[in-house]
Amino acid sequence: MRIAVVGGLAAGPAAAAEAKRQAPDAEVVMFEEGRHVSIGTCEIPYYIAGHLGGADALVVNTAEKLERSRGFEVRLRERVTALDARAGRLVVDALDYGAQREERFDRVILATGARARRLGVPGEDAAGVFVIRDLEDAQAVRLWLETESVRHVVVAGGGYIGVEMAEAVRDRGLQATILDPSGRVLNNTVACEASDLMDRAVAAAGVAVRAEKPTEILADRAGRVRAVRTDAGELVGCQMVVVSIGVEPRTELAVAAGARVGEMGGLAVDDRMKTSLANVWACGDVAEVPRAPDGRRVLWPLAPTGRRSARVAARNAASRGGRADTFRPIAGGVAVKAFGIEVGSVGLSLAQAADAGLDAVAADVRHWTRTAAFPGSCPIDVRLVVERGAGRLLGGQIVSAEGAALRADVLVPLVQAGATARELAEDLDLVYNPPVAPAVDPLKVAASVAVRRAGR
Amino acid sequence: MRIAVVGGLAAGPAAAAEAKRQAPDAEVVMFEEGRHVSIGTCEIPYYIAGHLGGADALVVNTAEKLERSRGFEVRLRERVTALDARAGRLVVDALDYGAQREERFDRVILATGARARRLGVPGEDAAGVFVIRDLEDAQAVRLWLETESVRHVVVAGGGYIGVEMAEAVRDRGLQATILDPSGRVLNNTVACEASDLMDRAVAAAGVAVRAEKPTEILADRAGRVRAVRTDAGELVGCQMVVVSIGVEPRTELAVAAGARVGEMGGLAVDDRMKTSLANVWACGDVAEVPRAPDGRRVLWPLAPTGRRSARVAARNAASRGGRADTFRPIAGGVAVKAFGIEVGSVGLSLAQAADAGLDAVAADVRHWTRTAAFPGSCPIDVRLVVERGAGRLLGGQIVSAEGAALRADVLVPLVQAGATARELAEDLDLVYNPPVAPAVDPLKVAASVAVRRAGR
């Protein structure tokens, strides 16, 4: 059995390794068009800030190490340009040689990932305008910061990468301005619907957040970025621009092969991560996955989900009809820490719940991370989103200088299992000790409010 | 309907408030033999260390505030000395007046709590020998430290209170020696079976831990403690002794009334916290509660469990035959932080699992609290205890300078629900972001090892 894995950054290596584990006698080949595999994308802002040393800190695994330790073959700088699922045929371009050839495989796993969204405005190709996606981007940004006289950086998009990049810029002693149409940071994926702690920390760090978006990028005669024009007609002078307005799944290969695309634009897969094409599975950022609270299939381009979908795709792809694995819907957990504030978010925000047609209410509390009088105790904002009536936990958002991300983790099994606010409020034995948590944990305080607000 | 609550320190006020909430027209009377109600026992070591200000920091609620805000009656300095369950009669001593009288109640909730165990060795009544249990103890210790020239404190018992008291003593600039037969700290309730991080932190702080126990306490002519003799024949000079060798349930009142006692010596109750006596419920430290992994009824004298059992006891006691509440078995979570190290523990240790007749194995890993290269990342030791075969999670122990207690909280719903190591390893979406958690959370790393060790 020959298994092809297309894409080698995060989900790809996980899928190839799992396929080889599942079917040790299979020949597993992973194609990656770039020069590197297995990159720690989440670490890029900290590498740029200078906290992690050289670029090798971003390399989780090399092709050589994977081949040696996992037993699959890695083809670097080879791009799969066409797929004939029924015939089991791939067309492969060897980029460094300009050569094209065909290969045959019994099973194909697509892990083509996502690309950073572009602004789509004039001037976007100016030197000094970057997206934050792969190792080359990371190195290019650092080189720019170290060789150009950058004083002010405009960050387009206030999501987690935008906030992390603003912090990285600040940590390098430079000025940053975030442009986000919402006028806030972390307004979408990492919902901070009910807390202003992060916004205040960003402001206190001297980072401006403007409710504007770029409409044009202006460069000097040498083609270097010098300003961003916004939809408010303002000109914001800068010597670098980071575009962090999200990612989009790289579905072209699969779509050209006839694969079905889901509502969110990612590849549609079943609960075994199988695409609509015969013998083709998909995993990682390119595939849509179901989320637990409402079953909706969404794009959730984060590493833990990618690894999980890779495992399921690979086990089924490598299975000879035996036990197959199914994908358990995601809790949708995500965490950010920047400017001394942690945000943890799980499941649906109130806005997302409404959008999903659920009758939801929110319970908001501000409590303490430890016994209130204990030295170091910090305010913590908790919002729980619950279904009216039964009080099923649909999501939670937690913001504090400490203990927010791990409290999101506490909610993960509850949201994933469809537990109720009452179970959290009344039955769950969260620990109490003055230096680590107050007598009644903020999660339980919020859950008690949620029980009342859910109304039964 | 008249409802009596006997005991007013922690579970008592919670039970009285819940009973009044459940049956607003009932007359609810809470008896407390001391001068205070609603004390924050867990805060005592930090009060003694001087971190919380005056003794009022230990008072969670006053009798007046409870009466006003919760609508029940509080009788301070009144001791219930006899109970006739069938007749609904209590004998009450008004301690400040030397008067005794009878009162009639329809329902009784026992929240008589636990008392600190004594050493039972000669000389134990010397001045300067303390237990850490109530507000008076706390004040007496602080007065002793502030008026006597104490240089060295012997702490008998290396459980969580022992460790916290050793830290408090160190924080006051004094020397402490812990005597514990195991030669370690946190050897029992808060199991550190597979980690020496806490032991090393204790040693690094200059606190000696000796595998000995006191056999005699020696005093000077004025009756002040001057040394402890140990079972190794050693004399340890000191000017204060803290006895922290656990607590025992105060069952006398109930036992004299004919109540059944469980295997652990606490009051036996059903899943509605009902004792074997008609119209008598029990809650808090005096009652045995079932633990989730094996259903065994145990004493678990911690505030969160006390509040939970109080709620169930009160709802059932105050119910007029309507919906009653049942007690969900405990996860058995506990956390300590001292000397810069956090320990979180949930469910059964390997020793406890063996003792419970379960076929258990342990998976031990040392990992990182954040991305390894990230500044501030700390080593973290995780032990998971799982059932052989199915891999059901029976318990977990986590030790680190950060993020151990809240990771114990993550295990709580899993242990309480009987989840498997495989679910934790493969399906649970714990968050990942370099400043707050590594790519694969230490809990998931340990769970993967546990899946293999469980063997299937």
C-alpha cells in the first residue's frame, strides 16, 4: 500500500507518522513544496520578538529526523499540482529542477493547510509588508527589523497573531498601531465579549488600536513601505506592516480534483476525515471540523485540532478495513497571552451562539484568581455562555493576568461533553487553596450566575 | 417547620443558608459552640505568616451578617450536648450562662466538623504546642510568635498544613523542622508519589524533614516547650510545636444518639447525606462521602466538599417530599502551594488504587509548563494513575512551579466522569500557546504514556 501525504508543515507530519504507525508495511510519502517541514507556527511572534534565539527554535523536526525516526519518506520542494483520485494518480512538480512527473498512490491524505489572507489593497506588494505564516516569513520579518530603521509598525488585524505581533514589536522597543475595524483586539476567534482587561493592557503598553482598516499602502521610491492609508482617510506613517487578518484553506488541489467544499470554504469531510473523493482524506487547516456545541462544521486552524484530525485521517486512510477512528467534535479552545494578560476561550461566544440559532444567555462575573486578600491575587473576568432552559454550557471566555488559559482547559471537557452550568456550579470539585484559587473558583461563581440566568 | 443546624464553621452556614433558601417559611437555627462562625480555615497559615493582615481576614461572615442576609438564626456559644432524633429534641448548653435547655426541631443537620488530631505523647499540653484548626488557634499561634523569642519551630506532620506552616514560619524569618515518619512532605492526601520537586524546594528553603515522630515534648519550668524527643531518640530543641497530623470527625453527638458510623470513622450517610437516624442529615467534615473512582466512602475534610455536602443535606432536610438532591461522588481534588512549588492532586494515588483493590498502573512524565524554549517555562511532573486494560483515569498528581493546581482542575471532570486516558490523550482539545502551554500539554503527554502502560 502506498500512501501520499500532501503538505508537511504541521498536520502532514502528524498524519504521515500515524499512517506509518497504523500500517508499518505501507510506503508513506510526504510532499512539501517548501524547504522545511514541521514548523512551530505559534512560536513565530516570540522568535521575532527575540525571545527564542535563532530560527532553528521554530523547527520542530527536520525531514531527515522524521524519515529516520518515523519511517516515512519526505520530499521537500515538491509540489503536488494535480490529483486524480479514482486513478490514484498525483502530478508532482520538483520545484528545484523544473521537472514534472506522475506518481501512483492507493490512498491520499491532504494536509495542504491554509495561507494568510491578503488585504487586497493597492501597494500591498511593497517591501516591508509581511504576513506571519511560515519560516521564510518569520526570517524575512526579522531581517527587515534588523536591517531597516523601523520605528513604527502597523499591524492590520487585531486577532491573536495581531496582538502577539504588536507585543513582539513593543518588546523590540518599537511603536505599534493595530488597525481593526472593531476598534478592539481579540474580537472574533478569541472572544473577549465581556472583558476590557486585554484592551486596557494593550493601551497601557502604548499600542494604539484604531477602528479602521487599510485601503492603500504607500511606498517610497525604493519600494519600501512608508505609510498606510485607512478607510477613515487617515495616513499612518510606518516602516513595516504586518497583515494578520486570518487565513484561508488551500483547497485548490482538491477542488480541481472534484472534492466537495463546505459552508466555510474548507474541504468537506465526514467524521472519519474522508473527503468526497474516493481514497482521499483531509486533515489540518484545509478541512472543516465539527464543533461540539452545535455540530456546525467550521475552520479551526490551530495546531491541536490539526494533530487530532491528522490522527483520525491517517488511521482511516491506513486502515485495511479494520477498526477506524472517528473525529470527536472540537470544544474550540484557544488561548493568548500578551501584555501580561491571558485570554482563554472555549466553545461559542454569545454572538456565535446567536448566529448558530441557539437561544443563549451570558453570565458575566469579575472575581479573583486566588483568595482576594492573598498577595498576587488578580481580578479575573469570566463569561459563560449557556443555553436558556437546560443551561447547557456552550462556551466560556476567561481573561486575567494569570490562570485564564488553564481555566479554559477546565471548561474543555465540559463543553465537549455538553455538561450544564448546574453541574459546574454544584457538582464539580475544583480545588481551593488561597495561593492558587479562591474558596469558590471563578468558574463556579460564573456557573452559579449562569444557572439563574438560564432560568430553571 | 423547624430545622436545626449543629455547627457553624464552614458546612454549617452553607447548610443553614441553603435550607432557608429551599424552605423560606421554615425556621432555621444554627448552633455554634465557639465565638465565631464561618471561618476561613485554609487561610490560617497565611494569617500566621503575616500575609493577610489581622484576624478579621479569617472571618468570612459574622453571625449578624448571616442572620441579616440569609434569614436564619445564629446561636453562638451554644453547644448541643444531646440529640433524640425520633422525638426531634436537642439538649443545648448555653456556655456563657451555664444554662441547659431542650429545644424541638423537625429536622436536624449535623455539621459538627472535625477536630485536629493530637499526638498523644507526654508533655503535649506544654505552652507553645499548637494545633491549627480554628480562629482561636490562629490567634494563639500569632501571639506566641510575637511575644516569645521563638527561633526554631518543630512541625509534627508533613501534610499540607504542615508544609504551609513550615513556610509561614520561614516567611517570618524563623527556622522550621518537619517531622514526618515518611521522611517526606505531602506523602498522603496530596500524593507526590513520583515527584521530588516539592521535597527539593523544602530542602532548598532550609527546612529539614526528618523521618521521625515525636514521642515526648519537654518544657521548661514555666511550662513552655523547649524540645521534642523523637522515636529515633533525638532531642530537637525548639520554642514552638505545631501538631498537624490530620483531623478526626466529631461524631460524639451523633453516635450517642445511635447514628451509624462508617469504615473511616465518620458518620455514614446515604447519597442524600441522610444519616441512619430519622430526620437527621449530616454534612461537612463529620460525614463520609463517596469518591468517584471506586465508590469507597471516605473522609475528605476540605471546604469545597463541605459546601457541596451541605447543599445536598440542606435541600433534602428542607424538602417537603419534593425534588431531593443527591451527592455526586467526589473527584478528590486538592492543591497546595508552598516554597514556590504547586502540587495538585486528584482522585487516587497508585498506593490508594492498590489499597482499593484496583489493578492500576502509573504513567510518569516530566515535561514543560510552556513551550520549552519560552522564557519562564518550568519543569512539570505529571503522574496519571489508570486502570489496566480500559485505561480509566483513577487519579493524577501534578507538581511544578506553575500551572499544577489548575491542571488538577482539568482532571477533575474526567476523573469524576470515569473518562479514559485515551480520551484525554486523543480527543480533549487542551489549548496551546507558547506563553501558557506547550504544543502538547503535559497532561496529554502523560495520558499518551498511560494509554500504552494500560496496555490496550
